[in-house]
Amino acid sequence: MALSYLQNFSLTGKLALVTGAARGIGLEIARAMAGSGAHVILNGRDPKALDIAVQELRKSGGDASAMPFDIADGAALKSAFADIAARHGRLDILVSNAGLRDRKLLQDFSDDDLQRMLDTNLIAPYRLAREAAALMLPQRSGRLIFVTSIAGRIARSGDAVYTGAKQGVTGMMRALAAEYGPQGITSNAIAPGGVATESNAAMLADPKIRAHFATRTPLGRWAEPAEIAGAAVFLASPAASYVNGHVLTVDGGMSIAM
């Protein structure tokens, strides 16, 4: 009897690290990957929130653990990967999801504000990719997945720093696809559109902004965080073995609509 093609989407036996996984898109990606058979390490800055998320995933039958650290802290990040190496000896999937949003005009950013945004949204993904690849290179396989944004392709006023950082991550991802592809490591990105997350609560609470995004999107609504997770499972799975250097846009058609 032929094996089900669905096995090509299985992550059974894989070890995944998902940053920013205590809530929102990161938690849903962690939930989906655990539900697809992976052991998922959930990262975030709040140990209590991570423990709650891990317990929730375990209750539903998932295999998960918590690893609290701030991705913007280079020393803490390096120590976390040393811990992964010591405990597991490998890493199969990195989902660089954690990000920081500060919507305001460029003129209103201090140098410290700029550094904080770039440390989290641009420098940290470079460090995460470097440390993850160091664990993947000996096994000549792995998946680097970066959650960017359609803000890396289309822009709006009062969001220049975030938009520039996300476009920077996209450029890095494509370069890493060329750099690590020969070693069996693929590098891809997911670019969500408007997603109903806690970080977007203020926009969702504003009837004008909420209606604008819904009108601009052919599907006529914001995405739920869980609707981004399937893209991550696909890119991490054997079904995406020949997908490399690609930005998978999950925006309900917003970026292609007039």
C-alpha cells in the first residue's frame, strides 16, 4: 500500500527553535510544528508566559520545552545555542519570528530607539542564523525560516525603521540561501500581512484603520495568527525540500491588490 503523501509534511523527529513563541504568530507556529511531530523549543523573554505556552502544547499532545532569553542580547543568545548543542547535539529548524514594532516618524526616533529596533529586528536574525547554521552544517541539513512582513515590500508613513529592518532580513535570507544551499540548508521567509495579534491591538481597536486594512485585502479581513503557521510547517517540511531563497507572502492578497 502506497504511503500517504501527507507524510511529506511531517516534522516527526525534528528539533525546532521558534523565537517570540509565547504568544501570537510565534505560538501558533510552535503549536503547528509540535502538532506535526517536532520537538519545539519555545523562546521568549517572559519565563512565566513561556511555561504557560509549553504546558498548553503538552496538554494537547505536543512535545515542547521553554528556553527564555532575549534575542537582542548577543551573549544570552550564544549561551542558549550552546545549551541546545549540549542537550540535543543538533538543530533542524530555526524560525526567527520575534520582532519589535514602534510605529512613529523617523524624526521621533532617538539613537537609542533606532539601536533597540535594529538589534531586535535585524541584528538578532543574523546572530540566530549564524548560530543555527553552526549546528546544521555538520548534519548537512536544516531549515532557516524568517518571519518578515509585507512591510518589507510595501511601505506606509510612520514605520520606516521596521520596514527597513524587515527588508534587510529578506536580503540576508536570500544571501544565506546561496551561502548554505550547497550544504543542504534552505533559507526562506514568510511575509504576513495584517494579522490580529496583541501587538496590533491598537490598530484593530481603531475602526478606520481596521476598515482600511480589510478593504485593502481581497479576502476582506485580517488574518488570524494560526493562518500563518501552515506556511512555516510547509517550509520546514520535506515537501519544501527544493524551496530556497523564497518569500512566501501570506497576506490575503493585500500586496497585489490596487
